[in-house]
Amino acid sequence: MIPRLLRITWVISRYRLDTLLPLTRMPWWLRALFLLSPLRLIPTGPRCRGERLRLALETLGPIFVKFGQVLSTRRDLLPPDIADELRRLQDQVPPFPGEQARSLVEEELDMSIDEAFARFAAEPLASASIAQVHAATLHGGEDVVVKIIRPGIERVMRQDMALLYRLAAILARVPEARRLRPVEVVRDYESTLFDELDLTKEAANTSQLKRNFHLSPLLYVPSTYWDLTRHRVMVQERIHGVPVADTAALEAQGTDLKKLAERGVEIFFTQVFRDNFFHADMHPGNIFVARETPADPQYIAIDCGIVGSLTREDQDYLARNLLAFFHQDYYEVAALHIESGWVGEDTRANEFAAAVRTVCEPILEKPLKDISFGQVLLGLFQTARRFNMEVQPQLVLLQKTLLNIEGLGRQLYPDLDLWATAKPFLEQWMRERAGARGLWESLKRQAPELSRQLPELPVLAHQALSRAEHGHQYQRRQARAVDDIRRRLDRQTRRHRRLRLGVLLVAVALAWQPLAEWADGQPWPVLGAALVGALLLAWN
């Protein structure tokens, strides 16, 4: 842990990442701390700031590279020079040697390279944070790619995750940060990240996504060769599309970029709401565009190592929240947040609605093409701090994916109307879910279970009635027992009261003579007070 922390500090110092911080926006004492820091004695060198950031993330390993990949899609939030450099993290991470790749493939497949492939290229096609890809040809003549997990990557990732857990535990002690549920968020991130180390899971995800979009004009998913797929090696059909980030090549082949951007949004919402199974690592390095039909563009998706899904309840709440935003129904947004438990039950819906309106109205009053969903999310998170709203870990992956989609869409077509593209889809989905078709689909889904239980209904009904009758009898016995206990307590209380009164009378009788002599010499207020006290004692 400590060596890894020292290494991170050394990398930050070596590449002078402190120069990327907006010092003018910091408190004066923090600004003074950075200005007096020994880091300022280290020269920045000839490299530009974007290159220094990219090299630092590459040096620190896969978790940091993933962070850079997410940032690279948000060109609307980053300066162009930094975004251009971070884009290289998507498929241009330094590779490991080809001979090492060959030996890993042979070890996993338990056969020689020549037995498995007719040709295997030692030079990788692409190299990413967790794996790299080599071109190959099968003995049947099919062109394929071979994906190989980086050697020793799991150990580095576990060190980084231990560091993140330690940081999350510290944040969880801070009241302001506790609502973000940092430990749960890190735990979810860990499970999704380590799923990428098992290529059999990625192959299964790929098969599921391919099945969901079978013969769809929106998305093509390459086939997987299961007989050559193992824990650390996966063999997949090779595709020949245009990288989605290469807008110059897309324009040169006459691609309809507006339609392409809108189809990206449609694919995302189809995965989330129709299939409840979405590709959650949709950075530009994993997305290509088919060359065959530029006027009717089709996406090609690879690298399905990270996927997400939601419960039916979260699906409903998410769709209803988004539609409420589209219709500017802020009271509905507040009521949904309270109903789902995302804010405390004691939150006043009208107060929360007013706070949401304050954030959203200045944004929604702009033309739709100028609205950024990222800005809306950021404003809502800042507002929710007042109402102790907790981050929902199960939605973090979805939010990250939606921000990726928005960033990619705006890169392809800057006038992308994300909300107007999504609104008709969500309205149609809600009509299908809540209408007659949704009811019919629900009945079809539950029909096998209902048909199994139907013959048992008379027995189940008799058992339910018997349990209800037994419950009523038990309640009556309990009520009688409680009444009996209450009567006994009342009798016991009356006996104690008579006993106390008798003791008091005996005591007064025995002490009457001294009391009479004492009373002769006392003024009437004292005698009145003594009489009241005696009456109170007798009453108690």
C-alpha cells in the first residue's frame, strides 16, 4: 500500500500534474501551499500538459487509464489539447512483447500457435489498459483477432483497489462525502473492473449483445469462437470498420453524421430499457462504424467486458424521472426521489421540487441543442447535498455510460439533441410498459408459474383461510390474556393503595399525641401545608 502510494506521488511529481490544477479557483491557503511546494523546483520539460497527463496515467496502470478514457469522451469539458492526448489511451497504450503474447496464448489454449492458427501476427493491432489484440487467421481461412490479458495486471489492479478502498473509507467519515457512499461505489467499480480480467465473461456478454441486436440495422456485434476462448484469451471475428473517433474518414466516405449520432442515443436507450443489458464501456476505442452503408450508418461494438443492468424498479424510476425532466414537472421528480428512497422520507416534496427547478430552469430554457446532460447531473448533485441525497451505486455505471454517449454524440454531431432524441423512445417505452401490451407481456412472462400454481389454488386458498382463522384465534387468546393481566394489575394496584392508606392511618394514630402538641404552637399556614401534604400522601 505505502510503496504504491509513494509511486503515485512520484509520478505526479515527475510529470508535474500540479500544473493542471486551477489554482485561481482554490482557497487562498491551498493556493499558497501549492505555490510554496517543492514540486515547483522540478522542471516541466518540453512535453505539453496533455502529453504529461497521458504518460502519467499510462505509468500508473489500468485503473488510471480507464479514468483517462472516460475523460477523453468529454471534449465539451476538456481543453482540446488534453482531449486529443487522452484519446490515445483508448487503443494506443504501450504493448507488451509479441513473444510473451504467443507464450500466453499457447499456455491458455494448451496447444502451439501453429496448431491453433494458420497465421498469428506478433505485432499487436491495438493495445489497451488491460489487454492487447493480435490479428490472426484460422485454418479455415477466417480472419480473427486474439485478445490477450496483460501479464501481471491483476496484482497492480489489486494494489490500486486497496488504495481506493482506503481513500473511500476516509471519505466515508466525512459527513459531506458520506452521502456519496464511496465504499459502495468503489465496490461496484471493483466488480465491473475485475470482470474484464475474465475473457469468458466478456465472450458471454458479447454473445448476449449480439443476440439482442440480431439483424438490427443499428448495431453489429462480431462473433466469438468459443472453442478458442479461455480465461485470459478470446478469439473473435475481425471487423473492418472506421473508428468512430475518426470523423475525417467518416466524412470522406459520406457518412450521415447526424443520423449516426442519433442512432448512438437510440442504441443506448434500447439496451437500457428494452433489453436491460447495456454496454457500459462505450468509449471511442470500442466503437466502429460499418463501411458498407454510410448513408444508413451502422455501429460495430467490441469489448463487452463491462456491461450493466437495472432492476425493473430502477428502470421505471429512471424512465419516469427522465420524462418528468423533459416535461419540466419538478414536483414529479421530487416525489419520485422520495418514493424511491433516494432522499429521506422527511424531505418536503415542494421544497425539493423548488430546489430542482432552480437548477434546471436556466438550463432547460436554452435551446435543446445547447443542453448538456452532464451539466444537469452536476447541478442536481450539488442541489441534492442539501437534502442528504445518497448516490445510488447501481446507477453510477449507467450515468458514466450516458455521459460517454453524450460526449461521443456531440463529437460526431455538435448540434446533437440528446433529449429530443430520447424523449419519444422513453414515452413509447412507458406506454408499452404501462399499457395493454405491457400487461400482456407480463402475463406471458408469468404464465408458466401461474399454470403451475393453478391446480394448487384451492389447497393454497384453504391453507390461507386456515392460517387466517388460526391468526384470529391467536389474536383473541392474546387479547383475553392481556385483559386478564390488566385486571390482575388493577386488583394489585388497589390492594397496594389500601395498604399504603392503612399504614398512613396507623402512623397518624400512633403519632397523634406528639402531633397534637406540635400543632398547638404552629400558625395556620404551616398547618394547612401539612394537611395538604398528608392528603397528597393518602391519594398517592
